[in-house]
Amino acid sequence: MKAIRAHEWCGPRDLVVDEIDQPQPGDGQILVRVNAAGLNFPDLLIITGKYQFKPALPFSPGFEIAGTVEKLGPGVSKFREGQPVIAQVPAGGFAEYAIAEEAYAHTLPDSMSDEEAAAFPLVYQTSYFGLVYRGALEKGETVLVHSAAGGVGLAAVQIARALGAGKIIGTVGSDDKLAVVRDNGADVALNYQTEDFVEVVKRETSGRGADVIYDPVGGEIGERSTKCIAFEGRLVIIGFTSGKFSNFVSNHILVKNYSVVGVHWGSYRHNKPAQIEQGWNELIELYQTGMLKPVIGGRYHMENVADAMEFLASRKAVGKVVLHW
């Protein structure tokens, strides 16, 4: 089978299309024939050796896949061969076949395409956990979403709207992304390069500030967000696509009575796996009622993964980038 692999810590152009043996599922595992795979910012990190964990070399990146069950491992009872599935994997998704744990795979809803499925798990679960479990979003509250046209950003805007947020404000880095943010549920969209989002939030909330701030960017964006956060607001840290960490002033947190909380969705697999299943079921229900709809901003053949990664890194992508065979 074909597999996109890193033989050393490298950049996108150093990935290799290898011909390797098809893996075999072990206990509690399924072998999935991959039709589509989602590309995420962590894929760019893992091939350079900068992600939270380092797989043994050589390896295939890819955290989320959609396809059909090719083979069942011993003890698997949840699926049958030939069944369409969505699965999340620790790595290995950028290949013609991938191994997935039965516990981290789900039946593909009838109305969901393979591309939508590949674009769904990571960004929607991260955004759901960020807004609901960590951000404690309540109906009617104001939400500020940074990088609102990206994968997790658009997912956060859609989820916030579906859960009854009051006013949703989204920031983007270019004017051509404003419309898609509004179309997906934001009341206000602004280009932070030409407008001061702090002043916009204060104006839109009559000076009160945002109750929940969703930040996948980090750096100065995260730091400036504390200037427009509401009393008892929650600043939710999703990641650092800017490549910089945010430094927060502890006495400001104390005086203004707000919280700074982090979201690393993968940690829930080991600490609260039941919560992952609960969140998944709630997200699928929202999808099936039409309240959530993955936005595909780029489609690439798997062998053109370097082009796809460079497109994602350029920050020109809207929504998710998906790879297919």
C-alpha cells in the first residue's frame, strides 16, 4: 500500500510516498481503507518533531480519517467489514490503510460525506470542549473567536451559534475571509490587521467585554484579549498558531476576576474518555439537525500533501483542508 511518511524530522517537501506492507489490526482495532483524511496544524508540527509526542521514525502523519472497515481485529464487536466509519488515530492517517482503535471510531452518518467526515472530528471536538467544558458557555453570552475562518475557528462559531450564544464576534487576518465567518453564524466579523478588535468588542458589548474568548493564535492576540474580557470571563487557550506563547499578568487576572484555561483535547482520552463519547454524540446530533456543517477550504490528492501543508501554513485556508486518494 502507499503511505506518506517522514523518515526524519523534516518539512513538508521532505515527506516520501512509500510502498509498504498493509498493517494488521490487533485486539480491539480495525483496519480502515482511507478515502479521505483531515489535515491539521499539528500535522505540520509532528513531522518536524515539535509536537507533544514523537512517533518512531519512519511514520505517517494524519490524525483523522474517513473510509470503510477493511478488516476487524480480535474482540471487535462495534463494526462490520465494509461499514463506513470516521476515526481518530494517533498517527498514520495519510496512507491507503490505517489502524484505528475501536473506541475512537464511529459510524459515518448517512448524510455525511467522506470529506465532511475527515474534516469533522478534531476541530469540532476541540471547539466543543473549549466552549462547553472549559469555557462554560451559557446562552446569551458574548463570544469572541480569533482566527474565526480557520478550521477550529469556524467550528467554534458554528457551535456557539448552535448553543445559543448571544453575540458572536470573529476576527480574521484578511478581508476576503469576513463573509464566510458571518455566513457561519457570527454577528460581527473584523479584520484584526485593519481594526482594533479590543475596541470593536467594547463597542459591541457597551464596554462590558466578551464572556468567552476562544484563542487558537496565542502571542500578542492572547495578551490583548485580556483588555476586552468581561468580569468573570473565560479566556480559552486552544493553541499557538502564531508560533508564540502568551504571557499573562497575574494581578490583572485577579483584579478583573477572569479565568485563563487551556484545552488539550487529546488529554481527555486518558483522563475522561466518557466525556469524549458524550461530546461526540452531542456534536453528531447537532450535525444531523443541520446546525453544524464542515467547511472544506482545500482539497488535495494525498501525494500532493506538501502543497496542502504549505497552503495550510500560509493561513490562506478557510475551514479545513482535506486529503484524498
